[in-house]
Amino acid sequence: MAYQVKNSKGTTYYLHANRRTTSTGKQQVLYFFSKTVKKGAIDALPEGYVVSEASSGLPLLKRAA
């Protein structure tokens, strides 16, 4: 089951991770939320991150302070 967040407007979003290699060969992980479960959905919130919400209602993944 993918990690899900319900925003203040009642819409459910699912967390995804996209792993890619940069042109310098470094591994990078991009996290994003989607309204549907797609390839790359992850089951848990990454360690050291918290979920906040933009004024538009879109959930954002931020590093914990």
C-alpha cells in the first residue's frame, strides 16, 4: 500500500520516488505526490522528511528541521 496523505480539501495523494543518475554519475532520488498510484509508489515516508501543505493544497515533502 502506497503512503497516502489527505490534504485540507479532502483530496488523497500518494507518495512516489523516482531514482535517476545525473550526468556526473551521482544517484539522485526525486520524491513527488500524485492523485493516483503509479509505478514507483513507496510505502513509507523517507527518514528525515515531513509532509507539509502548500496554499494550493498540494502536499510537499520537506526535510525535518
